[in-house]
Amino acid sequence: MTDGQDARPSQRQDTFTLLTGPGAVLRAREGTATRLARCGIATGSSLSDAALLVVSELVANVLRHAAEKSPTAEVTVERGVGHLVVAVADHDPRLPAMESATPGTGLGTVRELAAWYDGALSVEPDWTGQGKRILASFVVTEDDVP
């Protein structure tokens, strides 16, 4: 493109659903890796690796804490100008104790990874009351894109 305009869209969101059973973490990582590359995050970059670890931890938490109420989970990768959000949603309305997410625990690790990229960890209850979505946001720098 000319005039200094970027050919990439200003925002891209991609969501996929997976069964919460054996192999769910691997399928979540593979699906997320594909979507990260599609939205311009360099494969093998430290941001890509951090996002994949976050998805692994969040899907593992679904398996550990919500599988009875959530036969599926949704993984979302959202890329906007200067930011990336990865989120995992399940069908269990119980919200995690975010304030007790200490380093070395699943959510503690997610919080630390997001913070390393000037991001944050948050939770959104589903508007129907039938689930929740946990989001990790990251700031994207030039080092993170090809």
C-alpha cells in the first residue's frame, strides 16, 4: 500500500471450539498457534510462546475445575493495533479467585506472563450467567511481528 498505510486490518478476532477431554490442551495450542500466525504474530517469538503457554494454562484450568459443567471450551485470539488478547471461555459460572492467583499457580503464571508484556489478566462472566471468559492481554511490539 502507499501513503504509509498498513495492509493489515486494524483488528482481527478468531474463535474456535474444542472438546474438554484428553488432548484438549494440545488442540488448543495448535489452534492458537495457527491463529497467532494468521494475525501477524511471529511464530517462535517470545510473545507467541507466552500466548501459547497462557492458552495451555487456561485450558488446563477448564479441565481441572470446569469440565463437569463445560463439555466444550472456546479459545479466542484477538489482535488489534498494538495489542493481543487470548481468551478461554467455558460454561461454568463459578468465577476464579483472581486475587489469590499467586506466582507458580496456573492463573498466577498467566498474570505474570501478561504483565511481562504490559498486559493484564481479567475475567468476564457470561451475560447469560452460564459461564465465563478469562482474558490475557499483551502489548505487541515490532519484535513480535514478522
